[in-house]
Amino acid sequence: MADTQLAQRPTAPPSNLRPRFSWLTDRWLAVSFITPTLAILLFISIFPLVWSLYLSFTDWSVIRDAAVDPSTQWVGTANYVDLLTDRRTWERFIVTGQFVVPAVTLELLIGFGVAMLLNRRFTGRGLIMTLMLVPMMLSPVVVALFWRFMMQGEGVLNYYVVNLLQQPPVLWLTDRNIVIWSLVLVDVWMWTPFMMLMSLAGLSAVPRYLYEAAAVDRAGAWFRFRHITLPMVTPLLLIAIIFRTMDAYKLFDQAFVLLGNRGGPGRAGQTAALWVYEEAFTNWNTGSASALGYIMLIVIIALANLFIRALNATKGAE
């Protein structure tokens, strides 16, 4: 019996019968497939950053060949000094702030209010949510184009202003005091659904037993909102504000389609991103445009750090 069991045991194949590609393990295959793609992605992401950083310290122009024109040279921090001492830089950042602050604030308030209304079960809730998410799914250029048509002198908006409100037509795109609010209106229409979606996700995560315990104690609606809903949703709202602030801060496509690269009359709507475009592709000051881009990067990193600190403080207080 023992001899039979020993005879049935499999024996190791001879060394000369082992597979020729025994070194081709699963780990080696995974690394070999991932490495080229990862290298390409890193190159595409890192090379423009490094190259533009180098250009920001030169007076290089995209229409001037350095091999032909030796005047292209290293200027050090001269581009940064010139930009930071130029009043136009501060004017462009002020315009950007005049757009970002009201746009993100209105998106937060309207989105959170709509999320509060949708945070309950009723007939047609899914259809309403789907329709409200449509603006966010459209291309920003398409959104800017049809809003530009509606904001013309005889467009849809002025039709309602004249016939319903009995007011004179509004110069949405040609009045320097209104153009920035036109940008705010378009941005709020497009991105309020994002804030609504983030707010609704936070509201859905609030445990129901907290409201039930508050109801037992006969707590009012304001007390439940102030001490239960708002503290539980605040971290997610801060994350949404960070994303929307960063996105609105670098707004380009909508502003370019609505107002052009100069930002409308008197440059009243020229944001920092539009000025980067003008410096790079109208004035052909590639080095100066690169420096301006890095100044924008530093500003948004500082703003993001402030929001992250506020988020950490909120979590620490829980």
C-alpha cells in the first residue's frame, strides 16, 4: 500500500524540461505593461511644467527662434518683478476675485438650498435631479455660445426684461459694470448642479437617528439645522468649495467666448487667465506669460492651503 502511494506521487520535471520563459512572471508582465504608459503620462505632465518654469526666467518668444536671434537670454526674476510691480497684474487679479467670490458663493447657497429640498422622497425626484445635472454635463464652450446669443441686444434675456419687467434692455456684454455679472450668471447656471450634488451627498450621509433623537427632545427646525445638519455637511461643503474655487479661478473658455481675450469693454471682464492668453498669443511674450502662470499657481496653492486648514480645523472640532 505504501509502495503504491509513493509511486503515485508526482515527481518534479527534469531541469531540461522547464519552460523557456520561466522568468516571465505575472509581476514582470504587469510592470512591463504599466511602465511605458506611466512614463508617457509623467512626461506629458512634468515636461510642460519644467519647460514653462524655465521659460519664465527668460525673455523667450514663441515667434522668435533662439538659434536665429541671440537676443533671447536668461533674465532671472525680471519677469516676476515686472509683473508684480505692474498695476495691470493687480487689476486682473482683482477682476478675477470679483468673479470668483460671488460665483462660488451663489453656487454654494443655491446648490445647498436645492439639495435641502431634494433630500426627501417624492414623486419625480429622480427626473428633477437628472434635469438639474444637465448644465454641468455640457461643454463650457457650448454653454458660453448659447448664453452669448441670449445676451445679445435683442436676445431672449432682454425680451423678458423689456416685456415682463418693463425695463430698458440690459447691455450684458458691452456695459463694463455688468460684464462681470454676466460671467457670474453663466458660471452659476452651469456649476450650481455640482454644488447641489456634493451637498446632497453630504445630506444623505447624515444619520437619521440624530434627527429622531432631536425630535424626541422637541428640537426645532433651526436647532436641527444648526447643530446636526450643518456640522455634518461642512467638511464635504469645504471640499466642494475648494474644487469650485480652483476651477473658477482659472476660468478661460467661457470668458473667452463671451467677452474675447480682452475681457469686454475696458477690460472689465479680463480675468488672470485671459491675460495669460493675451500675453502669450497676442503680445507673444512667452516668458512673461509663463511667469504670470506661475504667479497664478502660487496664489491658488495658497488659497487651497487656507481651505485645507479650515477643513482640518473642522474635523478636529468634531
